[in-house]
Amino acid sequence: MSEHVQDVVVKCAQSLHVIRELRRHGMNDLALQAVNTSVVFAKLLYASSAWWGFAFATADDRNRIEAVIRRGVRVGLYPADGPTAAQLIQEHNDDTLFNFLLHCKQHVLHGLLPAENDHDYKLRPRPQPLPFLHHGPS
């Protein structure tokens, strides 16, 4: 197992232990689920697009990450029918997050994007929208 995945799994296990302690001290299940989502899943998903889809994550690494999710289900912190780690990572890949940032004007980082370019080019109309679809004589 890779060192990175080992570190993530250990940190998630430590966080789950703290969440169980919070439960013992009377915190309600809805708050515990919110803590699990914000702490454990943040650890799981951080930079996941950089290592999950490439050869950096072996099948054993992926199984260990999925085991963290199953452990959350077992202790009642995550719904049994919730997305798997692979689905969560696909859902939170860089392209998805960037598109959300690009189109959500309320996102805290939206204001840091450069202004859109608005060109006033007067180009002749094309018979079809894409230049490589031209079917006439070459």
C-alpha cells in the first residue's frame, strides 16, 4: 500500500475515533454526520484526482479507501446507499469543481477569475459551425 494512502487511512481512523467520542458525549447523529462529511471526506477527497485515476493508487489502495467509507456506514455516520469512494472522487474531480467555480457567482473564488474576453470580430458566416466539417471540394 502506498505511503500516502496509508497516511490518509490512519488519519481517517483517528477522526472516526474522535467522532465516536463526540457521540459518547451526547452529540446528535445529524451533527455527527456533518462532522464526518466535513472532516473524513475532506481527507479522502483532498487531491484525490491526482492519485486515484493514475497508477499511484493500486487496487489495494482503493479497497482501503472504500473500507473507510464502509466503516462510516457501519457506525451510522454515512448512509448505506451513499456514493462509493470512486463515485465521490469522480464527482469531485478538478473539472467538475472548476466548472462549478466558473458558473457559480457566489463561490468565494469566483471573484479571482480573470474577466471574460468579449471579442467583436466581424467574421464571415460559415455554412456549418465547425470548420473541420467542410464537405466541399478541397
